[in-house]
Amino acid sequence: MKPRVLVLTGYGINCDYETEYAFSMRRVGGTAERVHVNDIIDSRAKGTKLSKYHILAVPGGFSYGDDIGAGKALANKLQNHLRQHLEQFIRDGKLIIGICNGFQVLVKMGLLPAIAGKYGEQHVTLMYNDSNKFEDRWVYLAVNPKSHCIFTKGIDTMYLPVRHGEGKLVAADFGVLAQLHEGGHVALQYVNKEGKLDGYPSNPNGSQDNIAGLCDPTGRIFGLMPHPEAYLFPTNHPRWTREKVPREGMGVAVFRNAVKYVKENL
């Protein structure tokens, strides 16, 4: 069985092709399909297409031009039209990943971090970078071994690109921040080359506690600001001609973990 992946597209999402390819790579073993958000909404009367899939991916991009806050407009559209279907998707034990703008969407829908399993309540947000500019660079990431995240299982560190203007993660208060750590929600943190927590530019946006990615209590919903779909091959590495790089892009493991989980559990 090849796990079926729905890669959402439309309204400014522009990393959909890369995300589709990442899940469909021969070495990963999924079957991905790009579907416009309106086609998912219009299919509700006949039994939404969402139920056909095992994994939902909300890729990066600039949905609705980020005109009223990154990811907010698309989050509202999904919340208003697909809320019940998404809740059933989660209850069925399926997986959701949001990358960059997709992470913003999941946060503003309240699907992340879902503290105490409270989906639909927004506990954190993603706002303008401290640098007040669009950040486009590669960053080092440490994976939290205490996290429940299925997508990062077996990974210690990653080196991935970021490209965003609103990626600073801020919790509603310090109590929420503590709960993120205590509940295993913090999946990824920005670190320097030596693997230590550090400030700008290692932390490209000023996120509290250097948080780069979150998961829900089950570990089945994952969101991150860096782009794993942008590092699938050695030649994607910015210094591949000057230094020895891994034979496989570090982003591949994220997608492989998701497909493997579906094969073993659904």
C-alpha cells in the first residue's frame, strides 16, 4: 500500500510541486497529489476527498499574499469550510504537516500546538522577524529527543533553508511556553553550527526559545518554518561543490518518517 498524500495548493501557495515530489520520491514510497483548496471544499457534498488521503500537507508560499497576516486568510477558509472534516481526519489517526506558510496556517487554525488536545484554540502565533526583513538563508536545527513528533523520529540534527518574513514564534504567555516544553510540543530549535542555542543569525527570526517547529500531543501534526522539501538531493546543499555533504538531502527523512508511519499504523 502506498500512502496517499494530499498536497494543498491555490491562492499563493508556491512550494506545492516540491512537496508533492518529496512525498512521491521512489525512496520514500508515497503517492502524492496536488489538489486546489476549492476542489476539496466543493467535494464535501459527495463525501470530501480529504477522507481518501492518509497525509495532508500544507506547503509553503504566500497564501493570499500574506495581506492580513501570514497564513491567516487561508486558515479562516479552511476553518470555515472544512473544520469538521479536518477534525475527523485527526480522529482517524492521520498525519498533517505544515511547512513555512503552512505552519502559519496550522498555528492560526489552532491545530498546533493543541495543548492538552484542545484543537481550535490558538496558543501561539508567528509574527514579523526581529530583523524586520525577509530572511533567506540556511540554518542549523536540533531535534528535541523528548518530542512526540513522528516526522522527526530518528533525526538528531538538520540543515535546511528558511525563507520567510513572519517566522517569529511567540507564545500567548510564559505559562504556554512552559507547557510547550513540558508537553513535548517543541520538535525543532534553531542552533548554531556547534549545536548550541544562539541568537541572530542562527535564530533567523527571534522565535522564543529558538523554536523552529512544533507538534501536537500525538506527534501526528507537525509544523515548521524551515523547508525540508528544499533539501532532497546533495546538490541542493549551498556548498556541495566545496565540501563533503550527505549522500541524501536531510529533508528526505521527514517525508520518509511520515510514509513509514502510515504503512505501519493505518
